[in-house]
Amino acid sequence: MRYLIYLLGAVNLVFFLWHAVQNEPAAGNVRVMPALPADTRSIQTLEEMRTEAGAADISRVGELTASLPPGAGQQPSCQVLGPISANWQVDAISKRLEVAGFASQRRSSEIKVQTGYWIYLPAMKRDAAMLVVKLLDEANDREYFVGRDNVISLGAFEEMSRAEVRLKSARKLGLDPLLEPTYETRSVYWLDLEIANSGEAELATIIKEFPDIQIREAACP
């Protein structure tokens, strides 16, 4: 029985040694893995990725702050004062605003301004125009003018009240005149102002003194 135990132990030892020899790679049969590409990224944990992204964001914020400091790109607020009808008024107002701390820039433009009202009889044939002229002369009405295409002007008036009186007198003669507003082109001036909080009181005083002048917000030129 004892010899049988010795025999089994020897068999197990021989089997173990044979199995170990079979698992060793033979010379020349070792498989060599190819080298990884140079741009291959190593495996990163989620925490490592978050740390790198945060650092990149901080660096980008620093670059933007250096190139675009706070407030960069925001156009300063300005105001436009006008229209100012006379050049001497522009000079006077500019000096007052300069003393109050405003930087101003002058510019001009043309606008149509209503100057009054025109009463007339529209174009007609010459014979008809002569009859109207005769009618006016007989009524001792000399405030007329025969123009091109026999248009008969009965007068131009600055005030509507005077124009209405002329309309009534012409209608009493059996005429049917027309009334139209009259306009003319005038040069006006504007002042572009950079806002100066310390001078708002003076600006309000100027607007009060010149009721036709208005102030409005605008982008700086």
C-alpha cells in the first residue's frame, strides 16, 4: 500500500512537469505586438478628463479677458440734439454744452418745412381764364396772378385763418378754388453728443429755451 502511494505521487510529479513544459513558448514563436501609432491617446478616467477640460476653459477665459477686457465691444451711448435751424444757434449751444462736459459733433441735413398755404384755381383754357380775370376785376379783386397753363393764383398765406378768409371771398364770386400747404427745403443742424451725466441739467435748460429742439438716444457715430 505504501509503495502504491509513492507510485501515484511520482506519476503526478511527472504530469506536472510535462504540462509546464508544454505551456512555455518555443523559441522563435513569441508573438510581438505592433507599436501603437504616435497619435494614440492613452485611456483616461472621467475625473482626469474633467480636470483637463476645466483647465482649458480657465485658460480660454484668460485669453479672452486679455484681448477683450470687460466692456469691450459695447458702443458708448450717445444723444442727438436737433433740429437746430440757425448756424449761430449751433455755435452758441455747442459752447454751452462743452462747458457742461459734453463732447459734440456737428452735422447738417435738409428737411421740408411747411411755410403756409396756397389758394389757386387749377389749369384751364385761356378763354375760361379770361372770364375769371374779368370777374375778379369787376369785384375789384386785384390779389391774383395768372401763371403757366392759366393757373390762377389767389394768394399765399402763412396762417390758416387768413387763408380761410380768402377762400370765403372767392366762393362768394362763384369760384371753387383749391387750398394746398406750401413747403420749402431748409438746411438744419444736429449735434451728436456723448452722454455726460454731469451736464444733464444744462442740457435740460437748453431744450427748455428752444422748444423746437428735441433730444433722442442714438448710437454713437
